[in-house]
Amino acid sequence: MSLDEVVRLIPPSSREATSKKLLDIILKSKRTNTISSSLAKTILYDWQKNLLNTEDGVKHLLEAALNMEPEKTLQHFEKMGLNEAKAKLESLILKE
């Protein structure tokens, strides 16, 4: 299971809310040293080009949010009722 597969489990109708929440988690996190500068630049590019709600944009946000705040990220998926995606994320986290 990869992040691409997890993102595909998010219905397109929930992508905007998910990307906003993941961005919020990232911006409020104090763990800024847990993501690479290249991932941060990719997210900034996605933001500038209005791509955060695309599959790739959500994947980039999800990668950063999981690195920075895995518990809050999983809580968001639970609150949104994205239980299958949450379960897949938990299995990905356990493999690391």
C-alpha cells in the first residue's frame, strides 16, 4: 500500500476539505524539521498553481502531515469518516 492508493480512497468530494485540514496541520506544527526542503518546495509549488486539491497535491500534503503530526492526521481521517483510508495509513505507519 502506498500513499497514492490511500489518496485514491478519498472521494473527490472530500479532497478539498482534506487538503485544507492537512495544510492546517502542517502550518500549525512545530516539527518543521521532519520534512525535507524538497517536499516543502513541492507543496509551495502546488499551492501557487492551485493544485492542492488534486491527487498529487493531497499526496504531498499527506506525506508532510504524516511526518510532522501522524496522530492529528489520523484523527482527521477518522473525523471525516474515511475509515478505510485511515486503516491503510495506520498500516503504512506501522511498516516504517
